[in-house]
Amino acid sequence: MVWKKVGEKNEIPEGKGKKFIVDGKHVAVFNQDGYHGLDSICVHQDGSLAPGKLDGDIVECPLHFWHYNIKTGELLDYIKGVKLQTYKVEVKSDGLYVDV
């Protein structure tokens, strides 16, 4: 995997997420007790998870209220065994980076 700069430090407020397109991948980065990245697209109907409501480590898809763990990518309801790809996120001196 390769580290790619996606934004500036402090670009994502605590408790919020933001979608980035990195090498053609839609990645949601959340600032919740550190930074966490996962595929931004909900498996239900392709809604973006980035603007979803956070409750601890859980993000709720704003379209139909499916819930994912932002650290593991695991879907917590409806379908067992579904996991979104997760990505390491780091804050470096010159910005926010995702390992894709």
C-alpha cells in the first residue's frame, strides 16, 4: 500500500467524517478518538457514509440507517459477515494521509 495525502491537518472536526477520492477509491475518513478510514460507500444502496452520524465507533448511513464500525469496517445489522475495506490514516507535519 502507498501513503497518499488527502487533506490538511485539522480539516475534519472531532466527531465528523469527510469523503475523499484516492486513486479512484471513495474513502471516508472519520475523526473519532483518532483518525479512521474505510470505504465510503454503503453496501445497501451506495450512499456515502462520510456525512453519517457518529456514535462512538459506529457510523450510521444517512440514507437508510445501516450501521458500520469505523475501526473494523464491519456491518452491524441486516447482513452477517459484511465488512468494508479499512485504511490506515496518519496525521503528518504537512497534512492528513491515507494508506491505499
